[in-house]
Amino acid sequence: MKTDDFFFDLPGHLVAQYPPPVRGESRLMVLDRAGRSLRHAMVKDLPDILGAIPGPRPFLVFNDSKVRKARLLGISEKTGSPAEFLLAEKLDGHTWKAMAKRAKRHRTGARYLFGGENRAEITAESGGEFRVLRFEKPVDDAWLDRWGHVPLPPYIRRNDTPLDGERYQTVYARFPGSAAAPTAGLHFTAGLLARLAETGVDSAFVTLHVGLGTFLPVRTAAVEDHVMHGENFVIDGENARKIESARSLGRRIIAVGTTSVRTLESAWDGKGVREGEGTSSLFLYPGSRFNVTGGIFTNFHTPRSTLLMLAAAFAGLDFILESYAEAVREGYRFFSYGDAMLIL
């Protein structure tokens, strides 16, 4: 299968640069795989949509990972020029693996000054755009909250603002560790979650920390040759039992976001969803099997991305591309701050 099969034309003005004025006030495209049909709704209609599904009430699974302010702006001590890094993985209290912007300029031994008079040195080049940074002072979530910036995706062509600190985070985020938001969850408000529960749509939480690999395009000509990045996940015993109980009752498991899909499918042990920690490098593309997921609530994704390939694996490539073409015609907003899709 060719990577170019997952390309679609998208006018630039449809790439959402800001969140909607009110969280949850977004459009929703509903796809019916069995009938190969779609309809237009709003995210706020979700309780009514899910409540109307025949049989046992659906069951939602959310990713409660919290976005770190992982984008650091510094100054080169040698040249005085600005430098930008995106922290990807904490190696110890002082050392991080990071993605460097304009990486060829940043070599081993280079030193930088960051906020709070914290200096760092590149101690290793970790391949491609990645560097290992050793800081003089500890870099933890408290330090990042003070001196870091929201790691907005590269297709949002502006600097972060205080608004992003609130809106590029789900209302149920609990465990810091992501370098990007699980963006499907950005649509949910406390009020919407309460209405879903009142409708009988229960939920559980998993934790998958989104890595920088989510920003990396598929560079291989053949989809099958792409090597998926790994991301750490956790499912505790209580939530694993909730998910298994829902499955035993025949409830449709709807994953909120591709990260929830990958966590559920990675935790499948052949009989059920197991509790525990793991690393998911699961790559889902057309032809892949879904053992747990019975529906996906997701955003509209970038061309040639692993996220689009996952959606196509679940709904069918032709149907997904047809729905994306319809979204373009109807003026839907795309990507992280854009509108949503429910695939049933």
C-alpha cells in the first residue's frame, strides 16, 4: 500500500489556528460504516447520538495524559542566537532527550541559557533532529510550568498564548507526560461528560503519553515499511475491570482519540484488556484488526499521517477519503483545534 494513497487536498484556511470560542462548540461528522453513510451534527449532540444506538449503551474510553509545557526557548551562549527545543523523554532529573529546531545548528558541546538562569549542554546527538540536553538545574513539571511553552503542533503557525495553556489540555487530564495533546478529548466539557453519564454512557480512563513521533510524517513510499514510534501507556486495575465489564455486557467500546485506540489494542492479550504498563508501537493501517475498539471519536488528521491511516483502517480508506472531501466542501475545521468525527 502506498503512502501517497493517504493524501488529500486541504485549503490552508481550513487548518484551525485557534480553538473554538467555547469548548465543545464544534461540528461533528458521524460516519456509519455498515451503511457507508454520513451525517452532520454538533459535538454537543453526542449524548443523543449515542443514546439512540440500539442495544446496550456504548462505553467511552478516554486518555487522561496531561500535556507538559515541553517547548523551551533559549539562547546560544556562544552566538547569542535563539534556540528552540521540544523535550521528548526524561532520562533523569537533569537530562532530557529533545527535538531541536534547525537541528544541524546544534552540535555536541553547545551550551544554552534558558529561563530561571538554567543552563544546558548538548551531551549527545541522538539521531536526526534529536539531541540529549543536560541541564544544570533540575527540570521537572513545576519548572516547565514556569518556564516552558505549550507545544503547539507545527501546523499552528503562531506562538502559544495563555489561552492555549487551558485549551490545549483536556478537562480530565491527570498525569503529566505528553508532548502533544490527545486532541479528540479537547471537545469534552464537564457538562458534556455529565450529560453522557445521565444518558447511561459510562466511561473509563487509560493513560498514554503522546510522544514527538506523532508529529513525524510517514517518509517511506510503502506504508508497510514505516516504523512506528513507541509511547508509554498505563491501564490501572479499576479501569481495566470497567472496560472488561462493559465488553462482557456487549457494550460498544468507543475510543476517544487514536491514542486510546492504540492503548486498548496494545493491551489486548487475546482474551481481554489487561491492566499494567507497556509501550505501544502498534501501527494500525488498512488490513489491521481491531479486537476491542467498536467506535472512534476523533479529529480530522493530516495527509499521509499514521493517524489518518488508523482512521482508514477502521472505516475503510475510500470511505474516509470521501468523508474528508465532504468535510472540505462543508468548511469543517481541521487538525488539533478543529472539528470532530465519530466513526460507528
